[in-house]
Amino acid sequence: MGKTYSIDLRERIVSGIDGGLSCRAAAVSFAVSPSFAVKLKAYWAATGSVAPVRQGRPPGSGKLAPHLDFLVACVEERPDITARASGTSRRRARRAGASVLTVAGALRGGLIL
């Protein structure tokens, strides 16, 4: 995922637009894309905030969410097991279309690792 622009930059862009600059002119002035300036203006108009919104999926909604209890049980059964070494959990994760990194991320997200 990309990095968000700083709050300071976001405030300066909105201030420029409020000061009479078009979104495109503000984008050129602050070296951001015109699309970002337009979306920021719309977001600011709707919410009154320039803070970035959370990126990514909500916690617990990934492809392994239905299998998390099983993965946790595997780790609790053998705490020293690695995601790569766990044959059963890997096969089940593969059926869900998940890689080893996805399994590790799901376990980290569940605060198991």
C-alpha cells in the first residue's frame, strides 16, 4: 500500500483551494496528482477533515478469517511451528488460496505470533 500524504500537506492543499486555486492548480503547486486534490477537496467538503482514511481490509475480514480458529489451534498445539513447516495448515490455506505470508499475516493479525 502506498504511503499517505502528511496532514500538513493536505491542509496546505485545502487552504490553497479555499484561497481560490483550482484543484488542478493546487495539485501542480504542491506536486500531487490532480486526482488526489479533487478527492481531497470532496472528502474535506463531506467530512470537514483532511485526515487520511484507514487503508486495507478491516481486521478479521481476510480470506483466512473462516480458518483462523484452525490456524490458532495448530500454533497452540505446537508453539514452535512455522507457517512454512505446518503441512496441514498450509494445505487448508492453499484451498483458501492463501500463501505462507498470508498465513503468517493472519496469525499476526490475530496476535498469535
